[in-house]
Amino acid sequence: MMHSDDKHTDSPAIALLKELGAETTKHSGGTLLTHLLRVEALLAAWGARPALQTAALCHAFYGTDGLPVSLLELSERARLAEAIGAEAEELVYFYASCDRKASYPSLAAADEASVTFRDRFTGEEFTPSLQQRRDFAELTVANELDLAKVNASFRERNGADLLELFTAWTPLLSEAARREVTTVLG
């Protein structure tokens, strides 16, 4: 797995991440930047499309329901979109906006009408498209598996619950992601 900036020599995303302190922000397994690079590399290894890989690299820009640290305010979404493209920025926002408690349980429901996603920033509830749910699931799995790989106490504390959740999400996951879940968690 790549842990350097080699692939990103002139990347506006890396420049913005460094400018906003991701290189010095502590995170499991090193810095926030090293974590983001590992998550991006994992999605690349799974064959994810470029926009999803870029979203993985930038998934922490607006914070998450599990990590309150944010690099940009929501009012600065245009700045991130300029650096990474509109599609990748929309994936970053979608990932960051997830109210996990409200959204996780129904994400993989077979009946799309049963799927409820709550935006934690606006409180809006809606049914995301199947592609949005697949992208969200892949990014979530890559993020959590990276944490489980680099932090044994995280894996011990959360591994069983993550395995249960990701097993429920199996219909949304690529074969590569499913294999990685089994390898890392069970």
C-alpha cells in the first residue's frame, strides 16, 4: 500500500490537506494525512472509481459523526470542489453528513423505501440512491478497517460490532471489500 505522496506530486487535494494541517494532526496510526492516504490506497486496491478514491483521501474535510475534527467549514465546500471536483466533493459531503445512529441500520435494506439517511448538518431525511449507498458503504468499510488494522485496541473494542454491521451491508460491498472485512475482522 502506498504511504507517500508519490502519486500526488501536484495534487491540489494534498496541497490543501497540508495547508489545513492534516500532515500534523494526530490520528490512529500516525497523522490524519497518513490515515487518509491509507484509506485512499485501500479503495484503489479494491478497484474503486477515481472520484471515490479522491473522496476517501478527503473524507475528513468536514469532520464525521465519529470524528469532530474538521479541516474546512461547510461554507467552504466550493473550495474543496475546486480542488477535487464536484463529484468527489459531493461524496465527501455525503460521507461527512451521515447521522450514523439514524442511517446505519437501514442502509442496506432490500426495499429502497425502507432506507432512511439523515443528514446530521441539516436534519433532513431522505432515501439515497443505490450508488450513493454503495459508495458510502465502501468508504466507511475502508475507513474503519484502516483503523482496525493500525489500532489493536480499536479492533478489540469495535471489531465485533463492525463485523456485524459490515455483514449486514454485504449487498452494498464489492467482493474485494467483503474479503477485506473477513481478513481483518473475522
